[in-house]
Amino acid sequence: MTTRFISDLHLEEARPDITHAFLAFLKDKAMGIDALYILGDFFEAWIGDDEETPLQNQVAEALRAVSDSGTAIYLMHGNRDFLIGEDYSSRCGATLLPDPTVVDLYGTPTLLMHGDSLCTADVEYQKFRTTMRNQQWQQMFLQRPLADRQTVARQLREISMAKNQGKEEFIMDVTPEEVVSEMEAHQVQRLIHGHTHRPAEHELEANGQPAKRIVLGDWAENVWWLDVSAGEEPVLKKQPLE
């Protein structure tokens, strides 16, 4: 059987082509497999499970159908959708995973992360991330009226886009030393993550042995996914976004 991984779809009403591609992906490549892992930035923004837009409802129904087919579904928070809660996950038939998480993939312990915490050269972002992931801050934010939260999310997105335009490329990529540190802390030789929008397979050394870091791609122009099957090497795949 097969387990598949995706991340960084950034689903939003402004990109119906990505939504269409995702629904087709679920129908063609997610029904009846062992598991589907969605490693963050599934949605472009998330301000609380109480928002319930037509897009969110459509996606929840589609994921529930996949879950009903026997596929285990796992969701991990990204830097865009870290407020997805248990209510929405339950509607999808999915399980929320902490970041990071170690899973056994057909006998190989594998570290799963969204990937933003690995970008330690971006000091300003890491400070922002610490604030946003604070439980007290999140509770206070979710208690605000929905309209207020929508305004704040829009403002944060505009600020983020403006700041990223002026950053050097290496700052927005992972820090190699942090990758090794995380892999050694979790005693694994394989890491799968998204976030950077730089799909690739990287050979490295961790725990004194050969190791591999697999980066999932974003869906802005292509549909990216990773296939992991018993007794086979993971395969990173893509097809054009139609």
C-alpha cells in the first residue's frame, strides 16, 4: 500500500484552479490508500473553525469522503493555517498532528514538520512565530468578532508579503544546522517537510549516518506529492496544475 504527502496548497477562493486540482487529486490518488498527510499551509489563511466558508465546507466534505474510503488523514499546522482546530479536523475525518511528529513509515522512522521552524536565519519571523503559536494569544484572538479577525488576517498577510519581498533567498530557506539538530534530537534519518516551496531531495548526514531531507512542493503552478510505499524509496512527483 501507499502513503501520500502534500503541503502548501494555500487554498483560497481566489484560486479555484487549485481547489479543482485538489478535489481531483483526492478522487484519483487518495481514496483507499493507507494514509494522506497534509503538512501545513493547506489553506492560505485560517481565522477560526467558526468561519465556515463554502470553500472550507466543500473541502471538509471531500476529505470526509476520503476518510470514509478507509484512508487515514492527518493534518499539520502551517504558518498560514495554524488556527485549524479539532472541530474542523473532525468534520474532515482527520487527525491533527503536532509539529514536529515522528511516524513509522513501513519500518522507517520519519520526522514530519511543516518546515517554518527550520528557517532560523529569519530571526524576525521566528519571533513572530513564537507569538502566534502562544496558546494565550490564540485564545484571545479567537474570542474576537469574526469580522475583526478577518481584518487582522488580511493585514498580517499584506505585511508578510511586503517583508518577504525584501529578504534574501537564503533567509527564507531552512538552516542546514537546524535540520541536522532536529533529526538528531528525534533520532531519525529521514525528514519530510514543506513550507519553502523548493521541492527536492537532499542527502545529508545525521546521527553519524547518511540521511535524507525531502521537501514537498507548493501547488501554485504544479500538483506536488510524495509517494511512500513499503520496501521502496520515496518518490517525489508532480503534474501540471490544470
